Amino acid sequence: MLPKNGYRYDRLGSSLERALSVLGDSSKQNLILYMTTHCGISFEEGQCSVAEIENALKGVFGSGSTIITDRMHRELQSIPE
């Protein structure tokens, strides 16, 4: 099932993980845990959108979140269907 933003949820999660890899594994895992427990982000089907992930990242990184979101969008575009 495709979400409103047109991306499959498994691709959304893997794209975010790849984008966050620039922070290192420990930071990436801690940030994903924070987003799931405090921001309500879930990568199960039908649970989140790109906009929700972008808002959660903006809450953590402020204007610096565009670095991660740009990487996430590039990753989403590079994943073959």
C-alpha cells in the first residue's frame, strides 16, 4: 500500500536510515528510537508520512534538518521500484 506521499513505508524507513548514517550508527539508532517514542513516528504500514518525519527532524535539528531531509529525498529517489 502506498501512503499519501507516494512512497512505500519500507522504503521510507530505509531511506531515513541511510540519510542518518552520516551521523554514525549509535546516533542514528538513538535518533530513530527518539523519533518513535517521542514524536510518534512508526514505519509500520500506514503510520507516518514524509512530512511527519521532516517535522520530527526539524524538532531535533532545527534548520539543520534540511541536510538530513535532502539526503532522505535523494535516497527515496534512488531506490528502484
